[in-house]
Amino acid sequence: MNLPLYWQDQTTMSWRASVLESSTDGIMLDASAFYPGGGGQPPDAGVLEWDGVFARIEGVRGGGALVPREGDPVPPVGACVVGRLDDVRRRSLMRTHSALHVVCGVVYRDFGALVTGSNMEPLSGRMDFNLPEVPDGFKSELERVVNEEIARGRAITARIVTRDEALADADVMRTAQNLIPDQIEQVRIIDVQGLDAQADSGTHVASTKQIGEVSITKVESKGKGFRRVRITLPNA
Ligand SMILES: [Zn+2]
């Protein structure tokens, strides 16, 4: 199986590739580390360089075509390019995404609440979950325990399993009931060891220690049982 570069090695920030298709609408490479977006994590940005010129990449379309900034040159088909991610943005997104998985694991383990959605920008994110009663001191207790778990240095690993293996894994399925479409045969699992495992396509740091100290900035009520937790992370 040919995995995209952002799955083969989540730390890849620059690489060489050949241009398969190219227009101002989108550039397809034979290998790309640009995360296309999904699962609440926005797409990567960065640049492609070739023959002393460069195109700034502002996003990724469905199918993986890279979207150049309007007015920037685009590489010819067949050109060898060097791709470089905006690594500050990407690393921030990796830390933020991993932080949300720690929050997810803690709200389930300690408060019995199931996550219903999440979204993020670099260094800030939100997570929605179902919690009928919010206990006194919930916000500060959640923040304390989340940071305790981060400080433990739990390994965060990625593995690919078959759809049937994913469906048979109770930990994975508690967050994924409706999130594994029928046509998907292989499922990528992100495992914050001992705390949280879920089907996930995003990019993550290798240890919770790399997340840094998380602030729980807000706990909002959005309706019956519907809570929204907002988090922020410091600059690395
Ligand atoms: Zn995720």
C-alpha cells in the first residue's frame, strides 16, 4: 500500500517530488506531505520550489491537488520540485490535534462523556461532547488532569488496521460509530497509549510531552447535554 507522506512520516517537512499535473487551479505531485484537511484539522500551507522560483501553496483540494496563491508561477508537468511545509503552522496543528485527543480521553475516562465533534486552528481548538450534568469545578479539574496526562509523556502512535479490526475494537468504536464509511477498507488508528484510541487521518506529535501546557479557556453549554470545551496552547 502506498501511504501518503504525511502518514509515512508525520515529521516530514521538506521532500522532493515530480509534478504530475499542473495549472493555476491545482498542482498534483507524485508524493506530497501536505495534509489535505479533515477530521477537524485544516490543510497545510507551504511552498514548492523549482529552478529558482517558487509557488506559495495556500491549501489542498479534494484529491490532493495543491492550490497555489493567485499570481504565483506554477511548475511545468514533469518538473522536479522541492516541497516545504509551513512547519510552524504544521507543528502547531500537530500539537493542537494531539491535545484534543488527550482531552477526549480524559472526558471519557473521568467524566463518562462521549465526544461528538471537534475543530481546530493552530494553537486553539474546541471539542464538543455529551455531558448532561457539569460537575462543580469541571473546567479547572479537566485542565489539571489533562496537563497531568500530558506530563506523563504517553507515546502517540499511528497504525493502519482493516475495517473489521477497527469495528471490533471497542475503544476505537466509541468515538467512531458513524465515522467509518462503508467503502473504507483500511482505517488509521491514532493511539494515545493507555488513554485514547480513535480512527483518525490527522497528524500528531509522537509524545504527549511535545504538546506543552494546555489551557481550558471555556466550557460552554450549547443545549441539552451538549457541552463545548475550548482549549489553547502556548507557542512552542
Ligand atoms: Zn483527531
